[in-house]
Amino acid sequence: GKRETKGRKTVKPQSTHKQSSKSCLCCGFRREQKNLPAHEDPELAAQEQRLDYHEDDQRLRREEFEENLREMGLEMEKEEGTKLPGVGFLKIHAPWDVLCREAEFMKLKMPTIKVYCLINSIAEKVNVFIQKVTAPLQPNVGENQTENEKPLSYPFSREKQHLFDLSDRNSFFDSKTRSSIVTMLYEWKLNRCSRMYVILVLSLQILYEQWASYSIFYKYQPIGLVRKYFGEKVGLYFAWLGVYTQMLIPAAIVGVIVFLYGCATVDDNIPSMEVCDERNNITMCPMCDRACSYWKLVTACGTARASHLFDNAATVFFAIFMALWATMFMEHWKRRQMRLNYIWDLTSFEDAEVRNVKLTCRDRMPAYMTIIVMMFFLIFVTLAIVFGVVLYRVSIMTALHMSSTPTFRTNIRATVKTTAAIINLIIIIIMDEVYGAIARWLTIMEVPKTDKSFEERLIFKTFILKFANAFTPIVYLAFFRGRIIGRPGKYLYVMGSYRMEECAHAGCLMELCIQLCITMLGKQLIQNNLFEIGVPKLKKMLRQRKIDKKHQEELNKTLHRHEKDHFLGPFVGLNPEYMEMIIQFGMVTLFVASFPLAPLFALLNNVIEIRLDAKKFVTELRRPIAVRAKDIGVWYTLLRGISKVAVIVNAFVISFTSDFIPRLVYQHMYSADGTLHGFVNHTLSYFNVSHFQPGTEPMQPMHLGYKVEVCRYKDYRDPPWSATPYEFSREFWAILAARLAFVIVFQNVVMLMSDFVDWLIPDIPKDISIQIHKERNLIVELFMKEERGKKYRNTIGDPSPQPLRSRPSSQA
């Protein structure tokens, strides 16, 4: 068959002497180089003899392997005259009887001759109406119409072939199923193949035009066609990605409304108005020792107004909405997944795995200890990197204050925050690749018992390391920065003379928002999209450079499809695709209270991501071996875990990072008129400048043009003239109690609401549940009818069926 990429027309599959009902697999191998020039050097001659012996050994092993495949019933066709130097191709075919035998062994559910009418329920009528409304958004692949009939499926049995619809043997086993059967037999004899390609019957032209094109970004994906071509595992990934992207639409709309609400109310925000009012004449304490001087609170007017865009009354509502949204998304996916299982005949599918190795706990103990130590060490490296960026911010800010002009000092904080966020992004991108390689090495060292166990352990290690790498800087900004700094006259220092960072007057929420925005956009634009486009094209170009450029165009015209696939990149699995989406899901849910535009950015990225991944699968990668799967595996567990943790994280962000609780406490406990007038003054404590430690006072105390005796700083502490100077005030403890109470109430109320939604929505759609029950009854009726027919045939003297040949046993 022909697999065509962009710019090539679909070519009709070439006919061979093999039947079209047979599956064909191509395995690439290195060919022996003949007629090598002789060398007079004895060392070179001895080296050539060793190479010849190695090649003879490989040839004998390959011949033995091919003989074993023939014993399995497979047919082979070695292609002669390939135009790729040093590479040969072996076509492996599976005849009809082999396909039937393996389908029975794998318990594949195949369509029977029994066709039944689908129940015309209310849900079915609703689905028909929705399909009519969304018809312009459906891909033109000819499989979007709702069918009123469905063939009854049952695990294939050679003894009961008369029950199955064998009217067209060529299409009874589709391309995906046949390639899976041949691959399973191949890997049963050889666990690894260096290069393996599937010869296609199904053209990629439809997939390219109706799926892998950016111009149809607004349309639904042809998931059924994707599943038929790439298999259930890949089909489930793109179905999940489509559901996730659809669910981001309402989240993005609400997030934009929350942001616009902040924009509309910024001029009426009393705390921002007080900060920007020059009549208040509030003098603030220096931001650093010696180099920094006193400053006016009015200079923070822009930051205060910008913070209100993300820290307003709608923030709490949006956090609750996103927690319920995450639950709705999980429930919607479970129902969609169950519907796909029913349509794809996977409701009774069970993944059976063969154990690879048998090791005792004592054998595994050294590897386990190494893994534990390495995981803790790598997390410590992540924390050290974050601490290094903190030192960068502190030192650069101090240096800029000392060397810059007074007019430039107002922009120092914004400059340092932005450059530090960019440095964090670069480090995250680099360490992601390092952590991914280390996680695979640790998993190989662990020697899991099965392939599924290997994949799950690899996913878990990679997720822990990449999650910590992406979110540690964000967690620091949200919960630690500005909380362990001390106070004027008694600051905490690191590395000798550097003061710990403190937040701006409006809090760290604005800086957290900047960090989230740069990290999220940077990872999506650079790490996900640019790397996914640039790296595969670069690798493909390097592979093509191995062939003489003069013969490049000639080869492209004469090469067969499987020979052209030699230049495509290998399929490395879906883990990288899932991982980037899981990290994005964390960005959308964990700190959404501080960045309501996160769902919008995720939506815009995913609209491109779907078509980008589709184009990569169609044009840049070799066709993966179809793998059956009924769910997305451990990724669903990770999604549920993140959605639960998001409730707790957002409760702490609202309570401790934003000023929502201090404003609420002031308005109901300390305000004279029940408004926020006087709130800014309430949040500022007094400091007597004569209490500065020697060597820490400003070098330019007259910077503002007058002598400062008392400055203000943001904290809840007693004034210097009280009986307990600079100790935490009663307001501090009242606000702390309110914050903790809010966390407890918010967490329990939102989780209770989420659990209620989870309980309210059934995991299996009602119409699917009814259809499954109806199929079971029809199966019973079909077999009862067959038994009656068998008894009737016995009464008229029908001969009994001959015993069928069993699956050949594996030979060493």
C-alpha cells in the first residue's frame, strides 16, 4: 500500500501475488557488504575475518528465526534490489488460517451475522439532534452518520465461523487488526526488532486532509478513522485530548469574564485608590540594605492596580468553578471512554501480560535503594536551582539599585522579575530532558516484571521529577516568598549579606501570575510546539543526508512506501504527549486562582496541539504498531490526583497569597463604616529608623528631600512605642485564624460538591448500559438457536466438524 505525506497524491496499492486478505509487515535489517577490497595489513585482515564471522553468525540466526516464523504459519517474501545501501526488507504475510487462529487466541470480538436495531431512546434522539446541529463541525470521512443498526460482536471462534459475517474475508480483519496479529507473532519469536514497518491498505490521504490540516482546526476529529489506522491506544489519546480541549472552552470563557470583571472594577477598588492617592504621603522602608533608600507608596500605584485584575472578589468564585469543572471533565471523559469501548467492542477486553523476568526482593533491593536515593537527590537539585534563582534576583536587584539612576530604579523590580522568570523557564526546559532520561535509566535498573509495569513506573518517576521541576518555582512564589524575611532592623540574611526577598506592597500574587504566564506560554511555544516541529524535521534531514544528494530526487520517485518510511522518525510512545498535557492540566487547575487566563492559553495551545500531533503522526513518524487498550491507564489516576490537590492549593492561594481574607476581616471587624476605606493603612506597621542595625541604614537618607524618622512596612506588628514593640499584633492572629478557617471550610465544601457531582453523574451512559444488556441477551439467543440447529443437523446425519490445528509451540 501507499502511505503518502504532504505534497504527494494518494497512489493505489500495488498488486502482488499475495491475497489482499493477508497482513503484511516489513522488517528492515542490515545487509552484508560483498566484494570488500582485500588488505595486506595482517591486523586489518584479522579484523575483516572477525567481521565476516559476526556477519555469518547474524545470517545463521536470521535464517533460524525465519524458519521459526514459517512454522508459525507465516509467509515471507524477501525484497531484492532495494535502493537503500546496507538495508534490506523482509515482508511477512499472515494467511487467513493464521489470522483466524490468532484472533481466537487473542479473543478478538468480531461482528457476527446477527444485526440488531439500536434502541430509539430519548438519549439517542438527543444525539441525533446534536449531530445535525454540529454537522458543519464534523470531518468529511463518511462515518459520522448515526446508524440505526449494529452487528452483534462476539469473541472469534474457528469452531463457530458460521456465526460470523464472512461475506468479505478481505475486510473481515481490518488493517489495524492484521498488523497487530503479525506483530504479536513476530515479537513472540523475537522481542525486539530494529526497524519494523506496516504495509498499508488504508490511505493516509483522508487523515491528512480531514485531521492533520490546520485549516480545519474548528472541526471534530475523525476518532473512528484514527483508531482504525493507529489502534485503540492512539485513538484514546486523541479522543481524550479532544474532550479536554472541548471542556476548556467554558473554563476559558469564565476565566475571561473574571479577568474583565477585574478590569471593569479597578477604578472603583478602594485599596488601589488609596495606594495611588498622593495625599496619603506614606513613606515606606527601604527594600534593601544601604543601596536602597526610602520610597513613596504612591510609586506602587501601577502594581496595585494590576494586582486587582487577578485578586478580586471573583477569584473565589472562579476557584470553586474550576474545582467543579475538573470533576465534570473527569466524569465526561469516563462516559466518553465507555461509549468508545462499546463502539469499538472493548467492553470485555482484558489486557493479559506475560512476565518478563523473575527476580526476588533481595535481587531488587540494590536497585530500589539506588532509585530512592536518586529521586531524593534530583528533587534536592530542583530546590537548589530555585534557591540559585532567588540569589540571582536578590543580588541583581541590589546591584541595579547601586548602579542605576533614580529614574531607572522604578523599573528595577519589573526587570528582575521578568528576567528571573525567563531564566526559570530555560532551566525547566533543560532539566525536563535530563529528568526524562534519568527516569528511564532508573526504571530499566528496577527491572519491572511486565511491560505494563515498566511503563507505569516510568510514568510515575517522570511525572514526579517533571512536576517538581515545573512547579517548585511557582510554589516558592506562592507560599514562601515574603514570609520568612524578618522585619526592618531584624531581617533574615542568606549568603552573608543578602536579605531574603519580600513581596511588593500588593503581595506576591502579581509576581506569581507573571511566573505562571511565562512558564506556561514558554513551555507550550518552545518545548512543546517548536521542539515537536523542529526536532523531527532536523532528524529526518540528517537521515536523508546519508544518501548522495545527486540521487535524492531519483530515489524519492522510485522508492517503495516502506523504503521511504526508513527516513521517518521512530514512534517512541505516547508518554511525552500525555506528560505535556498533564503538566498543562496542573497549570490550569492548581494555581488558577492567581491566573484566570490559564484556561484560555491552554485552549489556544491545544487547538494547535491536536493538529500538530496529527500531522506528526501522519507525516513525520512511522506508523506505530496498533495496541488495544480500553482506557488511558495510569494517566487518569494522575489527573484525579491533581484535581484533588488543586482544591487544597487554591484554598491556600486565596487564603495566604492574596489579600482576600485580610480585606474580609478588616471590613467586618475593624472598619468604622463597613467599607475598605483605611485598609491600606491598616496593613502597614511602623518602624523607627533609629532602630536600624549598624551598617544597614540607607546611604542616602535624604533621597525624598526630607528627614525620615518613621517608615512603614507591610506586616501586622505592634508599633515601636507600644509595650511589645515589633511583636505580632492581635490583628495578625485574628487574620491567621480566619485564613486557616477559610482553608478548612473551602476545602471541605468544594470537595463535598465535587463528590456530589461525581455521584450524580453515572460513569456509564444509560443508553450504552441498555445496549450492553441487550447484546448479552441476543448472544444467549444466538447460541440457543445454534444449539437447536446443531441438534437438528445431528438428527439428519450431519458429520461432526473436524478438529482444528492448535497454535504451534515456540521453539528455542
